[in-house]
Amino acid sequence: MIGIYLSGTGNTKHCVEKLVYLIDDKSKCLPLEHPQIVHILEKHYIIVLGYPTQFSNAPFMVRDFIKKNSSLWKGKKVFCVNTMGLFSGDGTGCTARILKKYGAEILGGLQIKMPDSVCDSKLLKKDIEENRQVVKNADKRIEQVAEQIRCGKYPQEGLSFIAHIKGLFGQRLWFYHKTLGYTDKLKISDACIGCGLCSRECPMGNIKIKDKKAVSGEQCTMCYRCISLCPQKAITLLGDQVIEQCRYEKYK
């Protein structure tokens, strides 16, 4: 077994690592952008795939990775995990349907509520104690699911036809243009000091440092990693001001 994930603010990383290690403490977990990830996945047949949902859809980077490596999935057994701030619908189903198309067997799905990760919007914001409780609830649920899986029972959250309808009409149809592909909407203000942290951390390699300033390209996958880490709060995406830098580490 191996766990792989796209994680912007640390939520999904935590959930995948906790689940995988509870099932098999000898297994590894790696980020999707790991330079050897395809070669490593070729050697494993049971995969836990985790990612945050964006408007009831999987991030384009995740869907793009699956499609670009279509031959990789034949014969693999995949358990899908998605994290959400409030609502997911069929967040796990979004990748499960693509994976099945390329020959993967879907073991199940788990949809976990975690602290909101959208740093530049007031929507869904909670105080630290509320978010700590959200994490505690998530940890308890992951522990329960790990026990189920050890007994051979995989939850099927987000994989049903009803879940598909909920995700489609709950958010995805209305916001589909936001997750259709990568975005060029990342904004970097004059507060940037060119420290390079965002450039080093971006999973897409979308941010470069030019003339001691960060410059964004057109390949943002909306993970919010750079926004949650920028020491100057100089980066925004959906909003125009950083409301809170939402990192999992704050709520442990």
C-alpha cells in the first residue's frame, strides 16, 4: 500500500498519512508532485489517493495526473479520500469515475470534513477552537475507517449515483468554469519581498522569482499552499485580501 496526495494547507496530507499508517505502519505516503511518483506507483497495487475538493470537484492537477498516466492504473486498487470545508457531494467519485475508465478497481471512498483552506474569503471561517474540534472529529472518523478497512470493509462515500447528483447540482454545474482547468487568476501584490518560498512550495512550479519578485504563470491548481505560507500575505486567488492563513498545523 502507498498513500499519495495533493495537499495545499496540510489537511489532506494529515488525513492520508493518518489513515495509511493506521492500516499499515510500514507504508509510505508521498505528495503527488514527488519527482519519482510515477515510477514509485508502478511498484504498488493498493493506492490511497487523497485531495481537497474544489466546488465539489477534484483539483484539475489530480484529474490531469490520472489522465496523463492512464496506463498506470490498470489493475491497481484505489481508495479515494477527499477533504472538504463543508460540502463535497461526490468528491471521491470525481476521480473514481476516471480511474475506472483506465482499468482501476475502486475499493471505496472517504469524505472528511476539515478546516476550510480558502485563505482569502470570510466564508466558512471558524475560530481556532472550533477548527481544533473539526480536526478531532476527523481523526476519530479516520480511526473508525481504518478499523473497518483492516476488517476488509471499505466505506463507499461519494461513489453512489445519489452522491453524483448532489455534487453535480449542489456546486459543480454552477462553478464548473472554475475547475475546468488550471487558472491564471493568482494575484501577487507589491507586498512581495521575493523570498522565494511560494516558488519552492508550488506543486505545479507555477511561480517564478524574477527581479526579486514572485511572478505567477497560468498553471495554478488552486491548492492555496502559497497563499497559506506567504510571510507577507502578498498572494490571493478568489478574493483580494488574505483573511486567514489556514494551515493544519494551527489546529493540532
